[in-house]
Amino acid sequence: MDFSKSEKLIWNNSSYSGSRGGNCVEVAEGQCVLVRDTKHRELGHLSFQGPKWTNLLNVLKR
């Protein structure tokens, strides 16, 4: 699922990244959730539908 071209993406850094970016990811939310590597933005992103993103976060919190 892709974002429409008219939908402006707002990428948010992980709260664990610190002020210099570090080893973290950025997330943009819209029709789906996009996740990309802060240091390698040019490599693209992963796309998750809402429920799958929620499931992933729940697994990572364990």
C-alpha cells in the first residue's frame, strides 16, 4: 500500500535516537505505517498496515 502523492509524509525519529540520529528508525503514519533506517533513507522503507504494525510493536515490547 502506497501513500498518495498528495499525502505529505511526516517522518518521526525514534525517541531512542538522541539528537544525532544514531542507530535508529524513522516512522511515518498515514494510510499505512512506513519505517526506514535513519542512516540509509535512500534504501527505501518497509510498509505495514495498522494492525500488523501494532502486532509488531507488541512483540518488540516483550
